[in-house]
Amino acid sequence: MSAAFRPTGAAPSFDVVIVGAGPAGLAAAASALTGGARVCVIDSSAQPGGQYWRHASEAAGLVDDGRLHHDWRTYQELRADFDAGIAAGRLTARFATSVWSVRREAAGFSLALTPANGASSVDGPGSDGPEGAAPALIRAARLVLATGGYDRQLPVPGWELPGVMAAGGIQAFLKQNRMLPGNRFVIAGTGPFLLPVAAGIAQWGGEVAAVCESSDLTGWLPRAHRAAGVPAKGLEGAEYVAAFLRHRIPYRVRTVVTEILGSDRVEAVRTARVDRSGRELAGTSRVIDDVDAVGLGWGFTPQLELPAQLGVATRLDADGSLVAVVDAAQRSSVPGLLLAGELTGVGGAALAVLEGRIAGRVAAAEARGESVLAASGGELRSVRRQRAFAEAMHLAHPVPAGWADRVTDETLVCRCEEVPAGELRHAQSALASDDSRSQKGVTRAGMGWCQGRVCGFAVSCLAAGDGHGAGAASAASLAQNAKRPVAQPLPLGEIAALPDAE
Ligand SMILES: Cc1cc2nc3c(=O)[nH]c(=O)nc-3n(C[C@H](O)[C@H](O)[C@H](O)COP(=O)(O)OP(=O)(O)OC[C@H]3O[C@@H](n4cnc5c(N)ncnc54)[C@H](O)[C@@H]3O)c2cc1C
């Protein structure tokens, strides 16, 4: 497997390297090409699209009709620019390839690559070269990171049972494989993202027994003007309402899953109504039977490993996520490094595309030694409106503090290392482990295969709590989760094979 990534002479160099071929990365590539740059795009997936436009396998000859997608036309336009760049020899695409390390150099950046988990060769549209010839290192004059995010998860008793997935995982499974990972679903957590997941399941013939939304929707009322500023979101929402009515999907607000039941896989879920802080209301518990799949989603966590390796400035966003700080030109605090999409704050695909376009244009201009006007007035207004919408969404759908009340001491929080909540609580109160790093040192939470991507937020909240309940995760604790000198798993042999100087 690693043979494909032995160093092959000098590392190729590009004006602009973009990591991530989702909405932000594809838009950055299109505008960097327009700006005359020689561009390289790298993505761990086998084909472009990212999370939002994840689609059926092109390698298997499948043609996606866009039925499960929104803004499919935007994807097709960006994809046409991408393919034209490849055909013109100005864009090099590296799919099924992960960037595991990035470093600053005198004249830009060097990136270390590895085959993505499970990939046996460099493939995907336009990938550059046969197995055995692809370089393990590349250099960039300007770097755009557009690595997106992943589902934010909170533990609940029974969540380790087979059949429980991240809500986004269910959607990704459906979009990619054109089949459902179950028959009768419960989708739970918070935020508008639960809607497309449930609608997609129903559209594909699955049954959604309930969507449990922990907030009520009144949080939107004082912010209705911000929602009105992005009418496309309103239209998308109306489509979901229609789909819910058509498929008779029960949408229960102020409701949470308190326990997932089953002997060796999911069989049922227990739900309850909650108050504003997410605390269970007495006498409201009920069981939904005959459930074989549960999707959990509490928003998204930006994937900050690569920006963190370069030491970018970060901040806490309205949803409690750690995000990278950028200026109006998408420039980070590190010279030559631009960031776009979920890394700068979870805000959806349309915002990711806007930011990507700006980042690609600025990167290309800087690589030419020119400085450009960051963005037009129209672009800046659109970004502002999308950001205002995102903030309203985060405030209307907070993670309710009461979630930790339902987490018994026996509930596994770190599933990789099998660390139960009781152990974390003990470490927090008896040993004063009040951040994720010291929790990791004492309990091993976050030390396993996923490196804290699944449990990191919950561990940070429990560490900030009172020894039982959860507190607000601090920026420092979340930053420790993001700090990984090796951003993606790779065989030791690939590190050993790097030239000494690297
Ligand atoms: C599973 C999932 C499903 C989603 N579905 C929806 C939806 O239906 N509707 C909606 O509005 N929003 C959805 N979102 C939110 C959505 O992802 C974003 O709004 C949008 O896709 C963000 O675009 P992006 O370009 O920033 O990131 P992404 O689309 O996430 O793209 C990032 C890309 O970077 C690549 N990458 C990351 N790290 C590396 C690395 N080290 N090396 C190489 N490549 C790397 C990834 O493979 C990915 O293709 C979803 C999110 C997730 C996680």
C-alpha cells in the first residue's frame, strides 16, 4: 500500500495547493485557475464533492442524477472548471490521498502525503500518475486549507450498540452507496441538519419513526431577520417541511434520546421531553420500539489538525466549536495560509463556496506576487449574510447543558479506548484533570483510533463540569484535541521513507 508514496526525487511545487475538494476547495480551485495559478488539489476521498456533494462512485461507472442533493448545479459548474483545469494541464488532482503533515518553509509550505485509509493507489479523476510514482511530498507557494468538519457527537447510554451512527454518517452512506443502513430510524440531536438526513431516508424508502430535536424552534424568533437575509435557506426548509408531511415523519421538539436499547444491536430507543436547559421532564419518558438504526448529530466540529500544525490563531464560535480566525480575504494569522469553509466556522455549503472563491483568488494573486482586493462589496455582503444566518442557527440550536445528566457512570464516552464517564468524572474531581489533554493522560480518553474526534468535545465538556454535569468546553481544551503532529493515520514505514532532511 505505501509503495505508491515512496519519495520520487524532488517534491513537485505548485503556486497554490488546496487541501479538500468539498464546496470550499472546489470553489478555491476554480478561482485560483482563473487567476492563472498552477494548482494541486488533494483529498482523502476517491472523488471530488466533499461531504455536501458526496455522490455515487464514478470509478464504478455510476452517474449521480443529483436527486439527493441541493445546489447540484453549482457542483456541476465547479466540477466543469475542475475538469477543464485538469485537461489543460494546470490542475493536478490527488484523490484517495491524505495530508498528514504540513510545515512552513522559507518560500511557502511542504505537505507530506499518504494513501487515505483503505486506498491502495492514487485514483480519482485526473490523479497524477501510476501507482509507485506518486511523490510523498509536495510544495506550495500558497496553501488553501478547506478540510471541512465532521459530526459532533455526545454520548448517551447504549450509543456503542451496532446500528447507532452519526447522522452525517447515515447521510454519507446513503449518498455514496445508494442504500440505507437500516429500515426504521430515529434521528436525534439538534440543528437543521437533522432535516435532510430524515428526508433523505424517507425519500429512499426508509421509515423515520421520529426526529428528536432538543431545542424548540422559538430560538429563531428574535433572529428571524437573519434567516430572512438568506432566502435560499427558507426555501430549503420549506422543502423539508413538505417532505416531512408527505412521508409523515414525526418531528418532536424539546425531545431527546435518553437511552438506546438492545442486546447486541439497536432494538428500541427511550426518549423524553426536556426543559430549556435539556433537563428531562418527569413523566415524559416513552419507548419507540422496532428501531434498527439511530442517527445522532449535535452540529459539526471543524477539522483543525492541519491549521493547528501551523499554529493559526483560533477562537470559540457561537456553537462552542473551536474555529480558525481569518480576515476578509480568508487569510489566516500565518502568512501565505488561507482557510475556507467549515474551518472558519460551521456555516453550510453556500458560505463555503463563497469563502473558497475568495481564498483561491487571493492565493493565486499572492503567488504571482500581487495583492488583490480581498473581495467585492457584493461578495462581502453575501458572506456577512451567510455568517449572520449561521450564528442565528447556532444560537437557536445550542447543545443543551443537561445532556450529561443522562450519561451514567457506566456509559462509554471514549469508545476506542473504552473509557466510561465515571472514570472521567473521577479524574476530573479527584485528580483535577480539567482539560482534554490531562484527561487523556490520566484515563486514555482520546488516545485510540479516532484520536478524540468522536469523544473530544464531550471529554472537554465533562472536564469543564462540576464532577458530574458538563461545563462549556474551553478554547484551550478544544485546541488540545486539534493538536496532532500526525493528522491522519499512516504506516510508520512512510515516515521512515522520507528523505533525512524532511
Ligand atoms: C457527513 C456530513 C454530511 C453533511 N451533509 C450536509 C447536508 O446535507 N446539508 C448541509 O447543508 N450541510 C451538510 N454538511 C455540512 C457540510 O459538510 C458543509 O456545510 C460543507 O460541505 C462544507 O464544505 P467544506 O468544503 O468546508 O468541507 P467538506 O465538504 O467537509 O470537504 C472537506 C474535504 O476535505 C477533505 N479532507 C479533510 N482532511 C483532509 C486531509 N488531511 N487530507 C486530505 N483531504 C482532507 C475531506 O475528505 C473532504 O472531502 C455535512 C457535513 C458532514 C460531516
